[in-house]
Amino acid sequence: MNNELLILGAGGHAKVVIEAARACGLEPVAVHDDDENLIGRKILGVPVKGRIVDLPDNLNCVAFIAIGNTKIRKSIATRLKRVSWPVLVHPSAYVSPSARVGNGSIVCAGAVIQAEADIGTQVIINTGANIDHDCIIEDFVHVCPGCNLAGAARVGEGAMLGTGTSVIPLKHIGAWATIGAGAAVVNDIPAGATAVGVPARVRR
Ligand SMILES: CC(C)(COP(=O)(O)OP(=O)(O)OC[C@H]1O[C@@H](n2cnc3c(N)ncnc32)[C@H](O)[C@@H]1OP(=O)(O)O)[C@@H](O)C(=O)NCCC(=O)NCCS
């Protein structure tokens, strides 16, 4: 196993992930991104060395995926099967000792994950988001900054909850759904739907 740490993705979220890694005492050696124009640049001092698509399927190293798009995160993690994907928790986040957080998931600064919440693999719990007790957050979900999920809410695989979304207890957001920034989810949202507003309504 090569213990060098790579960051996959060179957008704004990469800065957040690099600083979270540094706060945990980890120093990335390189960033990779599919935008060729970024190769040769530096993100917070870390060089962008190549494209993600050019990384070999059998790549054996440690990496974090710093890309908000849930489908892209799934495709990268599914292809690079031999990479070690640790959990990254910013030191200012709180994760209950009875919560579970799956491989590759990133808990950003100021986020809170309460008792017996279950966070899948390659999930982003972004800055200042609150995941209350017994929530189930499935693989590849992105909970954007400032979201509030009340107790036992459930979010299906690959869903994206825009900045500042609130979800009342026990509601279920289906797989690959998109919730608009600032929405209040007070009813279940079907898989694949886009819902916006207060209360959140599915956009036709
Ligand atoms: C919901 C969302 C995905 C829709 O994106 P889109 O399909 O490109 O939508 P558009 O910007 O074309 O807007 C379409 C309509 O929806 C409305 N709309 C867009 N986002 C909305 C929101 N969050 N709440 C209410 N209405 C919204 C627009 O005003 C527009 O209305 P109109 O047709 O009456 O003018 C997007 O606006 C959003 O909220 N994304 C969240 C992004 C985010 O939080 N990112 C954080 C990254 S860390």
C-alpha cells in the first residue's frame, strides 16, 4: 500500500478537504482533476498533477474525493476499488460515539452527527450541517452546508440536499433526489425528484 494521500477534485470543495486533512495532521501530496487547464496549478499549495480519468483502475493509495456531485463521486469510488478511503472528520465537528460513519465520508468543520445516526460511504456532511439522532444517510449523499436533519430522517443513495435544507423528523428523501437550497422537507420526496421551497414541493 502506498500511503501517499491524494485529493480527487480541484474545485472549491478541495480547499475545504485539504484544510480538514491538515487539521487532522495529514498532508496531501497531489490533487487530480479532469480539467486539464488546472494541471500544473496549486490548490492551497498542493500541486494538481493529472487527470482523475488517467489514474489506473488498480491504483493503490489513500485518497479523499473532494467533489460535491454525487454521481461523479460514485463513479470514481466504484472504479478505483483498491484505493483506501479513510473517514475524514474535521476536529471541530462532533460525531456521537454511537454514530457510524462509512469509508470515504467527510464530516466538515462544525458539523454535528448525533446518537445512532448511520452515515454511509462517500457521504459529505458539509460545513455546519446537523444530522440528528437515528438519521440514516445512504452512500454518496451530499448534505450541503447548514442543513438541519431532525431525528430519524432518511436520505437515499446519492441525494443532494442544497444549502440550508431542513428536514422534519422521520421524513424520507428518495435516492438521487435533489433538494433546493433553503427548502423545508415536511413530506417524503420520491426518488430522483427535484423539490424546492417551503414547504418543499416536487418541481414538475
Ligand atoms: C434546486 C436547484 C438544484 C435547481 O437548479 P436549476 O435546475 O439549475 O434551476 P434554475 O436555477 O434554472 O431555476 C429554475 C426555477 O427554480 C427556482 N429555484 C431554483 N432554486 C430554487 C430554490 N432553492 N428554492 C426555490 N426556488 C428555486 C428558480 O428561481 C427558477 O424559478 P423560475 O422558473 O420561476 O424563474 C438549485 O437552484 C439549488 O438550489 N441548488 C442547491 C445548490 C447548493 O446548495 N449547493 C451547495 C454546494 S456546497
